Amino acid sequence: FWRHRPAGPFGKDDLQGYKTPVFLVLAEDDVLFPIAQTHPNARNALQIAQEVILPDSMHMPSTSQIAPVLEEVAAFFR
């Protein structure tokens, strides 16, 4: 599916069979995936199990910004 599709946005119709909960991490100042469009689209198309919004962060967060998120991701997969 992913190899033959262009990048999103994806809607519920595109992801009908996708039922796995998603851990969503968004950066508040992301220029590649602007939160104003990305967040509502993700909430509409995916079953969001947990989400983290990194305040004052860009597309590539600093080590100190991402460290607590990595802990949450590890806990999510346990």
C-alpha cells in the first residue's frame, strides 16, 4: 500500500482497514507537517491511541525535547 501511494493527506476512506492504534508525535513549529493541518487530518483518519505535541519544536526536535517522548514511545510498546 505505502510503496504505491503518494504522501498523504489520507482520509478515513484510504485507511478503512487500518485499525492499529497510532502514537502521534507533532512538533508545534514543524514546517514540513504544519500542525494546523496535520493534527486534524490525523485525528480524522487514524485511531489515535496517544499523542504528544512538542511545544516550541521544529521538524527535528532537539535531544532534550525528544528524550521524554522516547520514554513514552517505549512505554506505549510495552
